[in-house]
Amino acid sequence: MAERPTEARHPSAEGLHAVPAAEVFSRLLNAQADAVDALRPALPALEKAAEAAARALAGGGRMAYAGAGSSGLMALADCLELAGTFGIPPDRTPMLFAGGASALLHMTGAVEDDPALAETDLARAALGPGDVVICLSASGGTPYTLAVARGAKARGAQVIGIANVAGSALLDMADFPLLLDTGPEVVAGSTRMAAATAQKVALNLMSVLVGIRLGHVHDGYMVNVVADNAKLRDRAARIVAAISGQDIAVARDALEQSEGAVKPAILIARGTAPEHARAALDASGGHLAPALAATTN
């Protein structure tokens, strides 16, 4: 087990079963904080990976996710949030999860060892040139994830590999390798802890930069949000009001005219006719700042 750092003995594990709850929590929390700090040396590689993913989406390609077990869950969590947060259609961000939907209700280890499942999922996703797939594996050697990475590369897609073990097979084959060197787990081998925390934070950083590059974030606001419930409709109105400098009533009226789309509503609230607002956004590639500049009287 000691061959992989994630399986090795953590210094804080000694006597963990016998210490008070507060001490257990303190040791675990310190390990989680260390896991987040492990991202700092990886930031340059993370930037390259995010830029590649943004280029794929901007060019009409897709940004897929792939993983098994805890790593797959981290990938799935990020993938599912993209539509609501950044308005990216789900068909542009396919998810390849070992075992499929049934594995989400009852996770079993066997599916991660089955490359044939990866081939089936790859065929269904039809990845190819212009696409990017983000493959996650704490060990960097999960057979399902490696099979996805190999198959995607063979089909012409680029691979972003995220792993927590240096020199692992996934990092070796990835076009954009990203090592999150989180080391041993306090509960040896339980990579749903430090390794998964680092993966989740890395994906958060990556997807936000992708959103920024696509023009879906402006001054920290999610200006491409899909307002499909009461909470998000209220958020959209507040975003329009804040960026346009108008009151909430004007913002709501602008959203009515834009059929709920935040970016054109901001321009409309500032006095731009709806057809001119959409034309300005088309001319700016969907980026709000140049559209605002072009429509300012």
C-alpha cells in the first residue's frame, strides 16, 4: 500500500481512534487545509488546462469530464453546475462516469476496473478533434479513467489529466497534466478526503476561469446565469440592477424584454434597444464589457 503516497501513513493518523472528537476534527481539518495548499504549485498547469478548455468551448467543441468513484463524483459536481451558473448547455459538457447513473445510487469498485465501460461511454459521447476531456483519478491509474483518456486521445480530443500521484500513468499521457500532490490521507487510502478536496477546488478554479474567458462572468457576477427558478430570477434582477446602475423595477422590466437573458437586459436597462443590445453582444462575442462600451451614449 505504501507504493502510492495516497496509501501511505499520515503523521496525524497515530492514535486517531483514541483521541477526543475535537482532536479528530482538528487533525482532519488541518489535512484538508494542506490539501488546498497543494494547489499552489499546480496553478500554472491549471491555467494552461483551463485556457485549453475555454478554447475548446469557444471554438464550438465540448469540455467533457471523466472519472470513477470519488474522483468521478468531484467531476460530476462541477459538470452539473455549469449550465445553471454559466449557461453552458449540458450537451457541451458530457459526463463519463464509471458505472453510469446506477453507480451514483450504489457505488461499487468493480466498475472502475472495467475499460470496456469506458469504450461504451466514449462511443456514446463521440469525442473528437476540437474537444477536451478532463480526466480525474487520485491514483492516476484507474483503469476506467485511463481507458477514457487513451480513447479520447486516439479520437483526436485533448486530455486534461488531474491526479494526486506524481509520475502516474494519467499524468504521463495527458496533454495537460495537473499534479495535486496531497500526499497521505489521515484515513489511509480514503481519497474522498484530501485528494478529492484538492480535485474539487481545482475544478472550481478551472471552471470559473473558463466562464470568465467565455464572457460569462463580469465583475464577479454570473451574467450568463439561467434563471429557471424564483431564487435565480431574483438574482438575475439584482445582477442587472447592480451592473446597469438602475433600480430593481427597471431591471425586471429589462429582463422581460430580453426573455430572461441577463447580458442583453443589462444593456436594455441602460437605455439600449433590445435589438441593438443583442447586436452589440454578437459583435463582442458575448462579452459584456466591450458591448457596454459600444452602447454607452
